[in-house]
Amino acid sequence: MNDKISEPLAQTVVIAPSNLLPAQPEVPSSKYYTLRYVLAASLAPGESRVVLPALSDDSDALFRGCRALGAELRWEDEQERVLLIRGTGRPRQTDPVTINVGNAGAVSRLLIGLGALLPDVTFVTDHPQSLGKRPNRELLDALTTLGVRCEGTGPDGCLPITLHGGNVSGGSVTVSGARSSQFLSALLFLAPLLPDGLEINVVDGLKSQPLVRTTLEVMQEAGIHIEYDDTLLHFSIAAGQHYQPREYHIPGDYPSAAALLAAYAASNDPSSRLSLSRLRPGDEVGEYLFETFQRMGADIQRVGDTITLRGGRRLQGFEIDGDPITDCIPVVVAAACFAEGETRIYNVESLHYKESDRINDLCTELRKAGCAVEPQQDAIIIQGRPQGVEGGVTVDGHNDHRLLMALAIVGLRSHHGLTLTGAEHIAKSYPHFFAELQRCGADIHPQVTREAL
């Protein structure tokens, strides 16, 4: 019997070659929607209910940040399934504020946008080698245009960052969307609270457009009217608007589901079967992800909000534009390592600027395991090995939850397993991922003493 993994997670876990069992695990709640709904509720005067918010290190960073902006957050129930939020209408802190955003990139950037409303706020991280290296220059440049004095670290505007704002009126601003859509989402959340409203023009293209549409969806649910065109490059947000208290229900998280789906797709056991519910149909990321698994030849079906995938199919190489599902790409790459023929995933240059370099770092670790992968500036090329890979080595997660998920999938199909270091970073989005794989039949056990996260 496997040693059961309980929280906090071990720093190192061993993934042994495993066949997976029929399973119906509960998918974590969406990070994307949790961030946006909790933020909208924190900006609404009055009380909102957020049902089934995601619970992770990123969520903890979000809750800290919203409290620092003046919102009151408390659990309605002991099971932490309903979060009650009494918002402030707008951040009103007058004393200097310091917010530790942990390793949560999207959380930090959306909070930085709202920090423009405060006279003195500093954003710090206790992950200097991960979030501390991620660029924010585009957002700081936009806020500077609006009259905020921004003090970032280095030419890319990395954390720690201090903002001196409070008297921002609005007007017109230009922001680059070449490296991340989060800069645009940050300005969108800020815009309704500015006394003169805001016109936003996006230049250099726009990455991860589905997540911008998620931002627009949530803001409209919260009562904010936004004018924009189909290109998502021009936005007009009128002044005098207010976020409204609401009850929000968080759907399941597609990137987390992608990791489980990829593990079963890579399985060569036809008796393995995975069923995942609470996955909202029509979600742009979800629909593209579903199509991606179809294109690789996986036996995947959807009925309502439930997706079922059976293992044992011979996967085929494929070619996709990876930008619509950037957070899913590492696990898709892992499954493609066992497909027949070549897979090319392109338009993913933004992966260089995540918690790790998700192109070069991922390929480095996969090569150690015996996978045939080639990193490029904006693409990953995979020569599939349906017979499996050797494994039998130690690989590092580079402080990145998405890399850990991908490496775990490869470990399951390797001949000699893999040892994963830095496993505690899985808590960033999916704290129970390794325990969930165990319940699905994976042979996973800790190698070293557990440490508090």
C-alpha cells in the first residue's frame, strides 16, 4: 500500500510506473473565476457570496490582498465552501500598505492595478526566484501614464513594487499585450472606479484572449458596462459605475482537469477511465482543451458539465496554436511525449515568463526523463515515444506547479519512475494533486520528511 500523502506536502515525491483505475475525482474550483469574482465582490459596497472558491496558495494571496484593500472576508461554513465578502466600493486605505502576493502572478498584477487608487502601497513576494523574476513593466508604464508614481525593480519592473497613487482620474492609456493579458485585465478592473472613466488601447497584439473574455464576463456580471470591439484591442469604460454585490458560483478548473485528463490519455491501459464533473460547457479554454485531446486521438466525450476520458488509445502527433490554453500546455506536452509521430505546439512564447520558463525548463527536465522534446522561442516540438521513456532519474519542478503536474504524468508512463523535487509548489493551485493521483491508482509516495508550506 502507498504511503498516503497528507498536507502539508513532502518536498520530494517518487512517482512509480502505474496503471490508473476508473475514477471520478472532484475537480478543484477555477482559479480564473475565483480571482475575478472575489475581486469584484471586494470592490462592491455590501455583501456578496462566493460559492466554492478555489482553495490554494494563490487563493490565500488573493484573500490577503483583498483584506489589505479594505474588504472583509469570512467563511459562512466550517467546510470553507462559501465565502462571504463585504466590499468597500473602492480601496480607501490612507496609511502605507504592504501586500505579500506570494507566488501568485495574476493576483499580483490585478492588485497592482487597483493599487493605483492608494497613496502608498508596496507589493512584495517571498518567492524571489519565481514571481520575483516575472515582468510587470507594461502595467507600470500604463499606470505611470495615468499619473501613478511607480517604483519597480530592474528594467522589467519586477517585485518588490511600490506605487504612489490615490489621485488617479482616468483618461486614455495604452498597454502592450505581447507578453501577458493580465496587464489589460488589471486596467479593466481599475477603470470603473476612476472619476473620468478610461479608454484602453492594446498594442503589440494580445496573448491569452480567452482570459480577457473571462474578465469581461465577470465584470459584466458585477454590473459594469464595457464597450469593446471584437479585436479586444479597444475598450471604453464610463465613469460613475459601481461593482454590485452578487452571489457567484465558481465552476471547475480546466487547467487542473487538464492534468488529470492528460494522465489518463497517456495511459496505455484500456480499463482506465476518468470522469470529471462541474466543468462548464461553452468555456473557451475548456472547449479548446477538449478539441486538443480529440486531435491527439484520445477517447474523450462530454455530456453536460461532465467530461469522460478512457485510456488505452494510441495517441497521434498533432499541431496546435497553444495560446488559448497556455496554462494547460505543460501537461499537454507530457501526454504528447507518448504519442506516435511529431507534435508541434506553437505561439507559446509567453510561457517563458511564467512561474518558471515553461519552455526551456520543462524541456530540460523532460529530456532527463528520456523524452524527445525541442524547445524553441515560441514553440515546443515533441517526437513521441509510444513505447514509454526510461525515467529512473530525479527531475526538478522549478518552483512551478504546472511543471510538477507534467513531470508526474511522464513518471507514470516511464519504465523506472521519476523522483520530483520541489513538490510543495503544487499547492500553488492544486494542493491535493498527488493525493488525487493516488486515489486514481498511481503509486506515489513521499521520500523525505514533510515540511510546512
